[in-house]
Amino acid sequence: MSPTRAELRAKLLAEAERSIDELLDWTDQTPRPNLTQIENAVLKMRRQISEQAAQAVIETQAAQRPVPGPLCPTCQREMHYKDTKAQSVESRVGQLRIVRGYYYCQTCQQSLFPPG
């Protein structure tokens, strides 16, 4: 079941706070950083928050199984849900783990991990 908007918001805020605390800890431990060091620390924080937000939205979407199943690319018949499958992808916001429905065509014996 998908988390509620409030649950998702709370999760994202908690993860953002952790990233911000890491940045503040770095600031406390790094006397007189130069501009490049500051940029690198901020970019690291931004990447963490972006990855966490994208991962949370992907997980929310993955909880919703499409009905009916996708069409088989070979025979154009409906494919049937078989299970979930995980796959790691490098996205524009960083490394993400996608867990999505896995479909199978009994006629063609082909499987599909739909993009999204």
C-alpha cells in the first residue's frame, strides 16, 4: 500500500534534516573552508536530498500495480503480473533502486520490467 502524503512528507523531511545536519557538522569541523570545499559540501547535500526524494516517489509509484498489465511487445496480448523485481539505475539525481512489477507473457514466454 502506498504511504499517505503526510507519511511521505514526514519521511522526506526527516531525510532532509539528516542531510542538513551532516552539512552543519561539516561546517563545525572545517575551519575556514574555501569556496570549492563549500560548493562540494553543498552539492553532496543536494545530491543526497535529490536521491532520497526521487527514491521515495519511485517507491510510492511502485506500490501501485497497473491493471491491466502491459501488452506483450511481440504478440500484443496482455502480460500477467508475476512478481516484483529490483533494479539499480543511474539517474540524473544519482543512483536509485527501482522496485517494480515484473510481467510475463505465457504465449511468447517473454518477461518485461516496465520502464517508468
